[in-house]
Amino acid sequence: MSSLALAQHVLVDVLVGSSCALAVIGTWAMLAMRDDYQRLHYLALASMVAPALLALALLVAHPSTQAIKPLATALLLGAASTVLTHATARACRVRAVGSWSGILARVPGADRGVPRLPVPASPPPPPGPGVP
Amino acid sequence: MSTWDVAAGALLLALLPCLLLAWAARDPVTRLIGVEGASAVATMLLMALAQDWDRASYLDLPFVLALLTYGGTLVYTRFVERWL
């Protein structure tokens, strides 16, 4: 085995090992955290950093056009993770506070620019027994 | 046993807490976080298995999974925010 092939092999092993270690640490830490906001922080470790390292390992192992697919997958996961983390934190806050600007509404002018959620209309009461 | 075999085993170990959260958490948002983590780890697992079995065409599967997970989780997040 040439020194270049050996270096490639070692680099692949290091990248795969760090990727898997980060995924395991992130997910188990997610389980150990107290609330959902803390869980979302550790979710980013498993959904952004670890796939990027794994895609890099695949690129180093097989530097060809086939490596575009894992790179695209890692990019997609990274982009989706940011949006999904924000959306999940928003859902958590709306469920806890009642609206997106629930806490900010107590401070005058602090909710400027924050979109307010439309309140869903309550269903009409059911008709009484005498109404046809 | 190759590096990718070990990676697949480690990723299965990483999948376990996500499934536990999705299965046993009380709050729906916590379950959703478990599902998000499980989908990310499952995507990585499919990438590792495709490399382990030396089938380049199998790399389409994690890409499609990541794409569909994005839309599905976003819809479910909106649903959790409004209705559950």
C-alpha cells in the first residue's frame, strides 16, 4: 500500500469515526436534556455536522462524480436542519406562550415586525333541540 | 468487518435515543424532535450502507429521504403548532 493510499484510508477512518461519534453523542445528549430548546441544540450536532463529515469521508473514499450525491444530501440536510429547528422552536414557543409574540407583547414596541398568527375562528355552537 | 460496517452499527446506536424520544415522550413537540433526529440519523445510515454494499445507485435513497423529510416535518410542525 502506497503512502498516499494509506493516508487516504486513515483520513476516511478519522472522518467516519468523528461523524459517528458526533451522531451518537448528539442523540444521546438529546435524550438527556431537560427541555425541548436544549434538545434542539444537540439535534444540530447529529443533523448538520455529522452528515457533512460522512459526506466528506465518502468524497475522500471515492473521489468521482458519484460523490456528488452524498455531498448534495449533506447540503440538503444542513439547509433543512436550520429551517426545521427554527420551525420546531417556534411551535414549542407557541404551545407554551399561546402566540408567537406572546411575551414580546408585554414590552411596548418590542414585537414590531413580528408576524402575528391569525387566531383560528371558533366553531359555531351546535343548534338546540328546537331548531330545525 | 469494514469501517462502514462499524459506522452502520454506531449509527444504529445513535438511532435508539431518537426512537425512544419519538415513542415515549409526553409532549408532541418532543416527539417531533425525536422524529427529526431519527430521520437525520437514518439518512446517514443509508449513506453508510450504500457505501458498505458498494452500490452507488443506493445513494439516491438517502437523498430522497432527506428531501421528503424536510417537507413532511415542516407540515407536521405546523400541525403541532396549531392543532395538537
